[in-house]
Amino acid sequence: VIQAFVQQKQSFTPAGNRRAPPVRKQIVGGARKFPAVRPPDITAAGTQSTGGMQRRPAGREQPAPLETQRSSKQVGVFDNVVKEMMQTEKDYLRDLRIIIDVFKKPLEEQEIIDGRESAVLFSNVELLLGVNEELYSALQSVDEERKRRKQKELGQEEAPVDSGEKVILRVMIEKEQVHKTILVTRGTTAAQATDLLVKKASMADGVAPDKYDGFVLVHKDTGKVLAEDDRVLHFCAHQPGDPAPNLLFKLPTNTRARTEGEAFLQMASYLKMYSAYCSNQVACMSLYRTLSKENEEFSAFVKSALRNKRCRKLDFMSFLIMPLQRVCKYPLLLRELLNSTPPGHPDFESLSKAADQIGAAVLSINEKKAENEASNYMMELQNCIEAKHGFALLAPSRKFVDKGEVTYVASKKKWQPACYFLFNDLIVITMPKDEDEKFKLLVSMELKKALVNDIDLPGIDHVISIVRVDKNSKVMLAAKDDEEKESLSATIRKIVAQDVYNEWAAREVASGSQSVLSFDEWRTSYADMLL
């Protein structure tokens, strides 16, 4: 029966065509086995031959190709973001000029404020104007070039009108301070003009043409660099009968930006100017309040200037805060451009680098601004705290962390409303501000090696104790609710942990350790055991 079961039979279709015999199971010693399958042929390309069909080897799936072009939806989003960026940048330049022309220069010229006061109020706003004019010019060039390429792709680019007009250009070769003349027409491109110029200069001076490698044509009046396919006369807005445009032939000081990302990358190194401006904001606002109260001439001038139609009913400080607001907007705009650009697109790399660099720079600006504000606040606070035996709040490494309202628990039966001021090494408890705008000191405690515990007291809830065992001292505070209690406790514990970590890291470095855990890594591994 078994032999009959496994016998191969040939069968035919009604049309007489032979069909493959069915695969049948072989039974050997009670176990089921399947007929051996001959391994497929392997082609030279490393694929399996399967009856004329090519199949990739298992485990070697090729990654999908990266998209190199924006989808129609992405193009719409990208164009809208670029449009918004260009318009808001133009508006920002307008407002910087208002700060300078309507406020800064008149105040200085009329000697209403002196040089020091002007520096505090306006900082380096004129330098910011120069930086952003360069950025706007670069963005304009990129946008115009993109539109021109799009028109060319669609066949809508205006062909140069051959009016027969020829213009003699007298071009200054900056390196040698000599002029060369070339003859161009309406259709002459920058590349063609450059070839004519190099040929004439090298023949006249007997030098090799490669002497001028990397040189570009620059429109002297605007400072803009001509791209190779720019038509010279059209680029310079030259009309028939106009004088010949002024051109320079030189090595470029800056590479012409081809994308929005490259334009911002060129700006990145100048963002430190914004750091100086933004760090000055606290001092600026403080001086403005002082001048408004004590300098009647200044106050009258500002009121009069704000009636200028250019000010659009905005107040003085609204203008002075604009640079900070604008620089914080750039990372958001760049991220929107990046999100509408596929990874394989030529713009992706420069946009990605710009988003990272500008984002990091703005983060640094905000951190420095926060540090400066905290430092200024500490100086103000030092003058506001009254203590019987004097109190020195300022210290070289001390930084302000937080403040709030609590209840100071002097004993189990005595407590009163209070304010706390928390620093990276100290907590200060005072009475609320009095009529003279002063804080009376109740108690202060250094937080080195302090322990924070929850405690239960009759008659009052949400109490924590801050204990220094080595100093035999304790401060008890009651928060408004559990959320505030947990937040204050966590902040103090983190301060204590940071101090312990700094000592541990210093010992590790001194012992020659090549790899030291970060604070977050160390805290995850050890802090709970130590604190």
C-alpha cells in the first residue's frame, strides 16, 4: 500500500498538457518526511533564480530611496513659512529703525540722556540692525533665485529682449585695483562676463587665467554677488540709456547663500550680539522706570515720540523687547521649514544644521539672560532684606533658584506667614514685605548636607523640616498644599544632591578618572542611598 501511495504518476489535462505531479509525503519509520528540494541557482548578482523571476536574498532588504522633492502639500507649507518669515523679518527691520530714529538718536542729540544711560537703554541695537539687514538680503536672494528657477522649469522665464543694445562695463578688479572694460548685451550672463573679463585681464597682464579662480562679480551699489546664470544687466536693474552699472571682480567675503538654511548659518556667528542685548534687559527696564519717575524731560519726550504714527500706539518697552522676541522665533521658523523638507532634498542638510545651531545659540542666550536676571535680582534683594546684625547675601558662586510664600513654623505652637528665597546653597526666610518695601529676616540656613523630611504637627498641615545634623539646626516650613510641599522638598533635595555630586566628581577627576558620570546618571545610581 505504501509503495503504491508514493509511486509517482503522470497525469494529463483534457487538453493533453502534462502537469507537475503532486507533492506527497513519504513515511519512513513512522516519521513523516518531505522530499528534498534542490537548492535554487545563485546568480552572479547574488539573487536566487526562480524560474525566470529574480528574488533578493532573505535578510538583505534594500532601504527605500529617500524622497528628493517636496510633495505638493509640503511645497505649500514651505512657501507659506517662507512668506511669513520674509514679511516678519521686514517688519522687524522697520521696528529696529524706529528704535534708532525715533528714540535713540533724538534722545542723544537733545542730550536728554547721557552716553551711559543710552548704552543701558538701547545696548547694541544698531549692530543688530546691521546683522538682520544682511540676513534679510540673503533671504531675499534665496527667495528670488528659487522663484526664478521655478519660472525657468515652467518655461515662464522672460527671455532677454535683444534690442541690439550693447553696454561697455568698466569692472574694478579689486585685488589689483585696476579697471577692465568688457562689452555685454542684454543676454550676457555673469559666467559669460567673467570669461570675457578673465580672458582680457590675463592677456593684458600676461598671467595665467587660474589666477582669478574663485573670483565673482559683485554689484557695487548693492553688494550682492551675481550667480553664474544671472543676466548681468537684468540683475543690476539696468534700463536702456542708463549709465553702466558699477561692478567689482573679487574673491567673495561671504559665500552666497543658496538656501534659507545657509543664510541662517552665515548669521549664526553673529548671534552673540543678541546675547549682549538680551542680557541687558533687566538693567534696561530698571533704568527706564527710574528715568520715567525722576527725569521729567525724558518722560515728556517718550510720550511725544509715541504719538508718532510709525509707533502704531505701541509703548516704549514694547519696542525694546522686540529683539528678544525675534531671535526666539528663528528656531521655530527653521523647524517648520525642516518639517516640510524631505531628508533627500538638497535643502535638508543646511536647514537641519541651521535649526540645530540657531536653536543652541538661542538656548544659550536665554540661559545667559536668566543668569543675568537672577544676578540683578540678588543685588536688589540684598538691599531689601533687613537684619539686626547685618546679612550678606551676595557670594561669588551663589545663584538664585526660587522664591515663594510659606508659613514659618517657629515651634509646635507658634507659626507666622513668611516668604522664602532659595539659592543653590542657602535658604532665606523673611517676613512679608512691609510698607517700606523691606523684608525682615527671620532665619537663614546653608543647605550643605541638609536633610528634608515630612513631619506631622497638630493644627497645621503640609509641613517639612530642613535639618543640618552637623550644625544641630532645623527650619520648619508649611506649604499651602501637598503639591507646593512636594515641589519645595524636591527642589531642596536636588540642590543638596548637586552639592554632593560636585564634591564626588571633583574627587573622581583628581584621581585620574577618564569617565565621570553626569549629574543625572549619578543621581539615578547613588543619590537615593546618600540623601
